[in-house]
Amino acid sequence: MTSRILVHDVGMRDGLQVERTIVPTERKIAWIERLLASRVDAVQVGSFVNPRIVPQMADTEAVCRHFAGRSSPRTRLTALVLNEKGLERGLAAGIDAFCMGVSASETHSRKNTGMGTEEAATRIIAMARTAVEARASVQLSVQSAFGCGYEGAIPATRVIALIQRFVDAGFDTLSLADTAGHAMPPQVRALFDAVRGAAPDATWACHFHDTYGLAMANACAALEAGVQSFEAAFGGLGGCPFTAVAGTNLCTEDFVHLLQHGGQRADIDVTALNDVACTAEAFFGRPLPGKLHAIPAVEA
Amino acid sequence: MTSRILVHDVGMRDGLQVERTIVPTERKIAWIERLLASRVDAVQVGSFVNPRIVPQMADTEAVCRHFAGRSSPRTRLTALVLNEKGLERGLAAGIDAFCMGVSASETHSRKNTGMGTEEAATRIIAMARTAVEARASVQLSVQSAFGCGYEGAIPATRVIALIQRFVDAGFDTLSLADTAGHAMPPQVRALFDAVRGAAPDATWACHFHDTYGLAMANACAALEAGVQSFEAAFGGLGGCPFTAVAGTNLCTEDFVHLLQHGGQRADIDVTALNDVACTAEAFFGRPLPGKLHAIPAVEA
């Protein structure tokens, strides 16, 4: 671990989106305030998607109104958008950091967006340009980069070709997402090595799900591969509603605990992250899969 | 991964020993039969300890009676013993493969055995010699090798000194156990590199707990470090009653899934392991932490 590792909590989006119990806006705001107090580098506040399809995200504008002007270089408030309508809503809500992605799996792409990978890439790149013109930053991600719940293995060449399109369009904040949780540590190292070859100057992020119990092992492999930014969810909440298997997310506080034992990110307040995980656990009335938040304070 | 990786399921011992609900002997036998059907390399059938302290292990003799003569080079039936009385009982019960260990943590050693590390090592080596004289095989382990719930960090020099004593006494099947789950992947690689330097001809095993969500990541680090044998528990059941934090075990079927995706151990029947995990889950009436067994069969 040579450069500063960045932590991007996406629990308010990728954690909540599959939950059937709607979290009231005031609670979302309180959880985000506590996430910000932890001093992670970025907090994803929600997504601008069809509220009929993802009702949990229907109040993202209201959440953004509360945090207007709070996004800063120290702690970025981000949002996910899937299409032009979402981008328009996000820009209107004052979002200055967008996450957008294209699935390397043709089937996943069609189920998620109604378009195949090629068409989706063209559209996302145009959206990313619109966001940049509006002075927002953009992280472009390849979803299902390590495998797909529908298609199984995804050839690395498909991932590299998508990354090449992003790079050719001038984007350099890039991410590989293991949307369905199929990644294996050796594959993580190999694929990040390969895409870094295609885009040596890019800044890399990653996103892992724990479907097969490998989220943390894959994050460790990504650390070794020089990936700088890690998406994770408080308590390990989450899953993806558009994949066949909905694995939970890499757990933010468990990952931060690892970093801190490696001598990194002592500035992040794990207690604040644990608080959000414990609060969410109480709200949903079931244990969340993360480990650190469940350990009595005297032991942690 | 160059050599054949061995899987040793210890769920019947390290998984069950903390469970308050006693598993009836007939059920234990059924679970062990299914574990044997999975074709893992070794199954720990129980421990010979004080039944007043660990009531769950009170029927280990009865379990052994059922499996008399079933231990073979293909699938070894093992047992844990902590003292001479336990060894005597184990030999009388026909066990031909013993696991014994000494804690590198003075505090953990005293709480677990009433003796400090040095005295415990002398005693364990004498016990190991007795077992070998009785034609049993022995795996000698350093417990709390990566940290301790009571003492915190454990100096690598303490671990290496214990390994040196085992080697000097002529033992070459050795293990490092992360009893409290404090290990970090870089530490796992470094410590195994160090002990292999001290005992280049030994065969190495490892044992990880998921206290901080790192069991699988540590197992991956051990794979990279050339460790050959992996102790794990079906469903990820378990924890250690003698440490301050009782983390669950590395999950056998999740680890086997990783191996199989790496092109290894296609001969192990993951379905049989999943069966035991699902059966134990139903018996204890709560979800176990392993992932694979909870995925609908069509998806796995």
C-alpha cells in the first residue's frame, strides 16, 4: 500500500436499494451525517432512478436538498445515475460527483438498461461528457467485470475494450465492479494489471460483493494491484437487485479496520461507521453481515 | 497454488464446542458421515476435553466408536487433545491423528491450560511423542500465532521459537492458528515465510477465524505463502470459548468453492458440505455465516 487508499461508502445506495422497508428521509439524513462524521472520502447519498422500480431511492432529491453545498474535495457526496433523466435530476439536485457504469455482460446490460453493452457505453460516455460540462466529476465503471449471474464468466477482453472506450473518450477515474460477486483474488490482480496496462494514468476504484464470501479477499487483492479507491457499505448491507444472486457489499468498517492495522487511514473514525451499522441493524431488525460493528467496544 | 491443497473440516469440534444446544450423538454421526461423503481430506470428530467445561464434547468416545476403523490415508478422522488425560482417552478411542497446540500468548495459554507457554510446550511435545509411539500422527500447532484477544500483538519471535522447539523435537506437521482472528493478510504471508525459514521441510497447516471479517483473505494469503492444509468449519460455524472474542471459523464450503474456481479439488463434493451447513443451520435455528450453502442450488 503506497498511495493513500480512499474509502467510498455506497451503503445509502447499494446497501439500501434492495431493502423493502423504506427508510424515512430524516433517518437517511441522520445516517449520512454520521457517515460524513467518520471522515470517509466519499459518501454515495443515493441514485436517481425510476422510483417505481427502486422505491427506496424515491427521496434522493430531498436527501440532496439537505446536504446542498456540503460536497467538498475532502468528502465528496456522490450519486449513481443510469440514464439521461437521472443525470438531469442529479445535476438539478446539485450533485457534483457522479458514478455511471456499463455492464460488460450483454445480458446484465439489457436487463439493467434495456440496451446492449456497446449502445450503453455510447450513451454513458455522452452522459459523462454532459456531467463534466456541468463541472461535475465522473467515475466510469465496468459492471459485472469479473463475471455475471446470468452469463457466468466474462472475457477480460470485453472489460479491457470498455475501459479503452472510456479512456479514448478522455476519462481517467475508472472502476471495475464485481456486481454479482463472482471475482476471485487472482483474477482481481490479473484484470487490474491488464486494465492498468490499457490506461496507465487512470485512477482506479473497485466494488466487490460477498456472494461467495470473497469480498474482503478480493479487496485485499485489489490493494495489492494498486487500486486506490474502495466502494463499500456500512455493515456490509446490500446486494444488487438486477443480478441473479444478490450478495451483500464489502463492509466499510471491516475494510477500514484492515487499513488501519496496515498503518493507513487512522483519520477515519470507525466508531461512527459502527454506529451507522448498528442503527441500520436495529432499523431493519436483522443482523448485518459486517463483523466489526458487532464486537463489543471494549474488544474492538 | 502448486501442490495439492488439503481441507480439514474442524466444524464438529471448533464449530460445535461453543454451542449451548447439545447436538445428540446420532446427529453428530450423521453430520460426520456427510462430511466424509464430501471427500475432504480430514474431519475432526471432536475433542477429548473435560466434559464439565465443554459439555458439547462429552460424547466424543461414542462418536469415535461409530467410526472405528474408518480413518484412512484418504480421509483422516482427527481429534483435538489438550492434555495427557485427553490423549489417553483419544488413543483408547482409536484415534490415529491428533491435533495438539501451544498458545504463543502467555495469558491465553494460562487460561486454556493453567500453564505458561514454555511449560505447555514441554508437556505437548511429550504428549506428541507418546502419540507417535502409539503409531498415531500428530499435527503441532501454535495457537494465537497472529495475535491474542488478551495480549494483543504477539511477537513473531515467540511463534518462531515455539516452531523451533517442535522441529527440534522431530515434528514436521505444523500449524499456525489465528485463534482469536487477529491476523492480517500481509502478516500471514510474513509469518509463514519466517517459520518456513525455520523449518523448510515441514508441512504447514493454518486455521483462521472471521472475527474481523478477514478469515478468507487470510486463507488466500496462506495459499500464496505455500501453506498446504486448511482447517475450516462447515457453514463457518464456531468460535473459541477461551479467547476474549469468539469469531466464527473460515467456512469450509466457501473455501472449497474458491479452490475449485482456481482449478483445484474438483473431487470435493461441495453439495455434501452445503447439506451439513444447512442441516446445522436448521438444528441451531439461526443463519450460519458461510455464503455458499445459502445460495439456491440453481445459482451456485
